[in-house]
Amino acid sequence: MSAIEEQGLVSLARDREFGSVRPARRPAVSRAAWTRLAALAAVVGAAILLVWRNIDAQVDPRQFLNVSYDPTRELYRDLNASFIAKHAKETGETVTIRQSHGGSARQSRAVIDGLGADVVTLAMYSDVDALRKRGLLAEGWSRRLPFDSLPYTSTIVFVVRKGNPRHIRDWDDLTAGDVSVITPNPKTSGNGKLSFLAAWGSVLHRGGTESQARAFVRDLYGHVAVLETGARDATNDFAQEKLGDVHLTWENEAILEVEESKGDLEIAYPSASIRAEPYVAWVDANVKRKETLALAQAYLAFLFTEQAQDIIGRHGYRPIRPEILERFADRLPHIDLFPVTTVAKDWDDAEQKFFADNGIFDAIDSRRR
């Protein structure tokens, strides 16, 4: 069974409490029905968080929770196994690591609402920094670990059908004719945000204007068939349900998706894309309460070791240590990566400018009108 198929089965019980289970596809639902469903989801979510608070009250300092974004399941499965073995060898202590995965913005919101993350490994700086703004992280959190708390980088690439029948090679091709695009919702997903920023930045990076970028991205989202809440849901739409002509996704997710397709899918690298920066941090308020600070620090420091960096590269992420990234030059080819400052002042400004309520995404996405 493939890793993507396994995720759909095995993670059901593990991730149900974190809201990352993909619902069955269904026909359109009325606004009133959606309102009732949202109210029910809020009640269920509150009950789930209460259960986790009760679990935290009985916490064992030898176990902790890593709240991460959607497509990192396979990565942290292997990283966790390596850390547990290393920690046991060095200290004689056996630790347990629990995982939660979902759309990065939703995961950040869950921690703010009470999900007891000891560490967060989220897709966007703004999703981590949102915890600082709520008093859960210390000021200057990104300076506490090597490389400003960035263990790897990534980017957004295209996955296309075998033979690339729609001839999709660069950003402009996404809006040609009736091309159907799959990518997640920028309001809930790090993948969704980065796809949006990469598309917008592709215009500015070539010397275009803000108004040209807005026009292009408005056109692009007119070609998006469905906006799922997370990266893995969008992968399932494209790879398993055969929806769309092209999938905009994380490079690591694209590699996994193509490997598991047995020749049915291909990666197309655009001429340029955004430099994605998934940050990590221990959650000060939670590790203090749960007495897991030392363990959380050791775990996150491990991500920068040669052993962990090699695992990161093998899973299709770009290791932050240059000498280890070089080992994966064949798997992770050179691409022109532009920084977030191409589209905004910084990650926080990008969040406010594009994805806050009544921001640019809300203004251009017809689904929200």
C-alpha cells in the first residue's frame, strides 16, 4: 500500500481529533447548511480540545506532541524513530512522540485554542509567530536554534499527468484554455498560501507590476477546481481521484506523489518559484507546564544534525546545511527561488496583505462572494 493511501487509512484514528481527516466528496451544500455544519464542527472541536487538556493534565515528561503541517507525516515518522533510538542510546530513557498533522494555519489555530503542542513544526513563519502573539512563545523564538530555527527549505512545483498532455511548463500555462488546477485553500493550508505567493511572485520576479500579478492570480484561481483544507487532501484529489490537469504542491509532496504513481505522473519545474521556509519552535507555555523543555529542545536540536539532515533530504526536503543539500543535487535540482520579500516586506506582512480577512485572496476568490 502506498504512503498516500496508507495515510488515508492508518491516520484516521490518529488524526481525527486534530481535524485532518478528509471527508467523502459530496454535492454542493447551501449556505445555511454550511453554517449549521460549522457550528457543529466548533462544538466537536471544543470537546476534542477538552479531552486533550485532560490528557495534558496526566502528562508524562518522557512524551511530547509535535504539531506539524499536512504532508510531513512520512518525514517525522522517520525522524522520530531516529531521535528515539539516539536518545535512548545516549540517556537510557525511552520517549514517546505523538504527531498531529493538518493544514498549517488550522494547526496553528488549534494550538492557540488549547492543543497542547510541546513543539510546532509548521509550514510558515507566520503560523509559528502567531503563537508568540498569543503569549505561547517567547520573544526572539527564531534565534534559539541554528539557522534561525529553519531545518530545511522547500518550494512549490507542478505535478502533471504522464507525458504532460496539457504542455504545462511554467506559470502562464496554468491559465491557458480550460486547464484545471488543484491546490489547497490559502486560508487554511501552508501549501495553499505558498502556491498563491509563488504565482503572485512569478509575475513580479519577471518584472511585472502588482496589478498584473493580481490579474494573473485572479485568472489562476478561476481555474482551480476545488480548494481543499490541506496539502494531502489536494494530493488525494489529483493522484487518486484523478481531478485536474496540474497539481501545485510542495516539492517533497510532488516527489512522493510521482514515485507512488508508478509512471502516471511527472514533475514539471517552473522557471522560478518561492523559497518556502517551514520553521520549528518549542512552545514555551506548554513545555513549562508539562515539564518537557529539555526534551523538546533536544528534539529540535536533533533536526540540524547530519543524521536528521540526511533523512530530510531523502524525503525530498532541501536540507538547510549546504554540504548535505549537495548530496541530493540529482533529486533536488537547482531552481530559481525568490524570497518572500519579492511579494511583501516579510512573512508576517504577506499573511496580513494576502490572507487576512478581507485581504487580497478574499477579494479575488469568487467562491467567497
